[in-house]
Amino acid sequence: MTIDNRIQVVLIDDDPHLRQALSQTLDLAGLKILPLAEAKGLVGQLERDWPGVVVSDIRMPGMDGLELLTELHAQDPELPVLLITGHGDVPLAVQAMRAGAYDFLEKPFASDALLDTVRRALALRRLVLDNRSLRLALSDRNQLSTRLVGQSSSMLRLREQIGALAATKADVLILGETGAGKEVVARALHDLSSRRNGPFVAINAGALAESVVESELFGHEPGAFTGAQKRRIGKFEFANGGTLFLDEIESMSLDVQVKLLRLLQERVVERLGGNQLIPLDIRIIAATKEDLRQSADQGRFRADLYYRLNVAPLRIPPLRERGEDALVLFQHFADEASARHGLPPHELQPGQRALLLRHTWPGNVRELQNAAERFALGLELALDNNEAQGAAGTVMEQISGGLSEQVENFEKSLIAAELARSHSSVRSVAEALGIPRKTLHDKLRKHGLSFADSGAASHTDDLD
């Protein structure tokens, strides 16, 4: 049992009359208090970030105030502990102050002195916890930017969504193409949540044979089917207290989908061949590369399960929509690979940068990571998309003259290439290039380019 975070003051004194008088003083001041006759067992009931203060007498049977201070500060050195002393205990109180006590009050003391000290201690506690939250938020933000590299607007938005959802208990549906990084996002959600110390269990539903999928997920009892000689704990049960990541959920059979829906709604699991309902404290993160709504309309996926999962969807943008993130990611993976293999890092040349920007990355981040690995090993930067290689050659043919002219021609060629590829709107082109729409509009005028040059209709209604 833990002490409710609404409690602001834990008051400990073995004298019932003094405990009642002090409780009334604090209660009349509008403070939520928990009066106790002894200190034993208190430490185990206080969470590290409990937002209150402790007021304790020094002289008590069993655990005294100094012992309590030592144990509380072993758990959280910044927890304010206010000690009450008799006249003869002043040297002990001074010793306690040196050990980290917030303050001490010598009996008899005025009610106002107690209230003033407690309020100052509570204000200090709020400041400490606010600073902790800020440090944690900054740490989480840095951790996310390291895991999910990129500064395109779509990646900034994705990191914001992950940060917001991680702190909740909501199940999440991740939408993304093959190789886009769905498991990376799932792990980030787990590691930034309150479940970070619990298990993270990842399973690919598409890789499980139909004959073992139910046993693998839900477990089984001995004799549940031929060959089931002993009990098996399923993945859902194994992930209890943590997170289960279920990739390629679209490949699950309709029968298994029914059981998953029940688990999501009731938070219980029943092993195959068993009758016991086992309660679960678990977060489900599902992922798919398909349009589940379309699959539901076609009868290949249960509509009720789709709506149950689609409460908190997260879409991972494909790499082709992330503009210059491809260059940043490539260099990031190449530097990692160089360090791993003990090789000097290589810098991308202009022609190689153009090739990477033009490539459509059908394999997304996974394909790019493999290409970066080859580049770090000094192998040829060969991509599967011949169209991209041809386009890069065209870009390089146009680059000549001095540095300023080369930069201008290079920029014009990249924008023209994106216009030719994107037959949608100014907004989509700007996002693909990783620049604001107004900047793109200015550059189109500067270089004399327009959608008409590529045969595409310009949707200019989304311009700033």
C-alpha cells in the first residue's frame, strides 16, 4: 500500500494528545494530513516522488526520528523532514540538521511557527519535483531525437506525439510502411513510460505459424492439445507489468482477433485448455503496414477490433516524405558503422547527396541503414532504384561554373526533380524538401519554376 499523493503532510508522534492538536492545526489550515503513532513501515509506503513533507518527533519508541530521517533520505535525499524536539533534544536536532533534516521546532512552539515551516517545506518540495520533471522531459526529448533522427516537420510532429502518448496508459496503433521503424517507435513509447522497468515483449504475428499463434500469445495448460505436455506462459502473460508490441497485426486470423479484442477490453487472459482468468496489467502497442479500415471493409479484419485499436494512432512518415532527413539519417548510420568497424568516417560528395535525395527509398529507413553500412565500408553507393541514379546523373550534368552558380543550379535541380516526382500540392513538395511553404514559393519564383513545368496541377490554396 502506498500513501496517496493528495496527502501533503505525514505527521508522526507517539503522544496522542499532541498528535491530535497538531493535526487540527494543519487541518484547519486546509492541508491534507496523515497522522501516525509510529514511524515503522512508513518508508515502504512513500514513493520517491511523493509531493509532501514529513513532520516527526525525535523521541519515539521503536524507530525514532533520526532513524526515520536516515531511511527516508536513503530513498530520496531531497524529501523535506521536519523534526519536533524537546528541550533536551536540541543537540540531537542540530545533528539531524547536519544529516539533512529540513528544520526542527523546539517544544513548546506556536501553531503559526509550525504552519510557516510546513508551507515553506511544501514550496521547496514542489520546486524540487518540478525540476525533476523538467530534467526528465529534457532527457526524454534528447533520447527521442537520438532514436528518431530528423528535423522534418513530420518527424518533429511524431516525436511530440510519442512524448504525449508515452505518459498515458492508452494502447497505441502504429501505422507505417515496411522498414519505417515501427519497433523503434514502440520501444520509445515503452522506455519513456512509467512501465520502463517492466518487460518489453516484441512479437511478429506474421512470422508465427497458424498452428502455434494462439499458444504463443495466450499460453496453454498441459494436455490442451496433442504434444502439450507442460504449462506454457504466453507472450501476453509474460509481458505483465510492461508492454507487448504486436507487429503485422493484419496477419492475425479472425479467430485470434476475437480473443485479442476480449483481452483489450477486459485485461484478462485465459490459457488454452484452462479455465482460470488471469488479470493483466499490460499495454498493447500494435503495428501494421496496411490500411486496417480498408481491410475491415473487405472482411479481412474485424471492424470492432480496428475501432478498439484506433483510439491512439501514430503514423510514421515514409522516408520519401521526409526531405533532407535522408541525408542526416544516412550520415548518422554511416558514422555509427564506421565507429563499429574501426574505420575513418566518410563524407558524402555532392553527387552522392543528390542521389540520396532523389531516391524514393521503397525499403525506408531499413534500406537506408543498409546503404549507409556499405558506404562506411568503402563500397559503391548503389541503390536499387535506377530512376534515382539517372536523375542524380542529370543533376550533376547541370552543375558547372563557380561555387555560387553550382549551389544555385544544384538547388534548382533538386526542386525541379521533386516537382517532377510530386503531382500533388505545394505543401507536399515543401514537406518533401524539408522547407517552409513560403520559402518554396519564393524559390519557385527565383528559379522560374512552377507545377506547370512538370505537367502537374498546382494546388496553391495551401500556401501561407
